[in-house]
Amino acid sequence: MSELVFFSGTMDCGKSTLALQIGHNRSARGLQGVIFTRDDRAGEGKLSSRLGLVTDAVEADEDMDLYAYIVAQLSQGGRVDYVIVDEAQFLAPDQIDQLARVVDDLEMDVFAFGITTDFRTRLFPGSQRLVELADRIEQLQVEALCWCGARATHNARTVDGEMVVEGAQVVVGDVNRAAGEVGYEVLCRRHHRRRATAASARAGALSPDVLPVSSA
């Protein structure tokens, strides 16, 4: 029976890598799928992994009807056996409803991959709708780690290495960005609450606890 499956996790937990692997496994068995993505780090119409893997995808613009797109492919004689959606958190709630309709009406499996919460620890609208509608929710088992070594549970947005908690919900960026650019970092809850990024931790370690005292 077809399912809408939501694979969720923080950044750096292998979501895109798993999406690519699922697509590879099915294509190796002669199945054909459609891959949707939105705002991938590799650019428009790409699904990429931080391991360096990349494949072509359909850019799911905010006004795109995903169900209608699949129906159009089938009506034109195309074959679609499954659907993969990466960066699903960026989709509108209506588009998640369209994916559920693909599962129910067209009887196709839909595998959606996304971050659950934003840099402010608030649910993305797309992720919230997936939690509400998905037949199954899978928490990815590859644990991303905070700079302190603890399991990372929160995504942080940084500018010049400093964590920010205000701004637009969606700003495209990535980890390991140069100073001055918008970047993202995964943190444990404790350090997210304290706004303690890797950069600020290094700065703190380099600052002496007390001023040196010379003997008279």
C-alpha cells in the first residue's frame, strides 16, 4: 500500500544522501520517479548531498501544483512509480496536501525529506503539515553533533559566527560559510538556548579567564 513518508532531522544528518540512495535503489530495479526540490544549495533544479553527490530534479516553485504536475506526466505517456521530495520544509501546506493526494489517488509512494524546525525552533509550515498528514514519520538515525560533542537537535543561523534569532524564516545558506555570510550550524538544545556557536566557543577558549599578573 502506498505511503506518504516524512524523513526528518537536523542539518548534517544525511537527509539528501538518503533521498539520493532511495532514488538509486528504485531506478536500479527499473522504476521511474520524479524528484522535487526547493532551494537546494547546488542551485535550481538540483538535489545535492554534502558528500558531493548531485542529480537533476524538478524545482518546486511556490505556485506549482505537484499533483497536477504528476498527472500531466502520466497523461503525456510518461511513467511515474514514486515521488521524492527534498527540502520539503520549504513547501507550502497546500503542496503537502497535493503530495498526500498523489499517494491516495494515484497510489504512489511519496518520500519527503526535510528539517522540522527553523533557526528559531519553530515549525516550518511544510513540515508541520507533513507531521499532520504523513502515514509514517522517520527520524534519521545518523546523528549530527553539536560542537560540544552532544547530539545536535536544533538548527542555528549565524552571521559572522554569531547566532541570530530574528529574520525571514527562509534564507538560503549552508554550513562552513565564510565570515560575513549567512551560515547555519547544528547545536544541542543547551547551546542553542545560550546562543553558543562553535565560533563563540573558540573565542571564549582563547580569552584568558583572568588577566596575567606579573610579580613586582
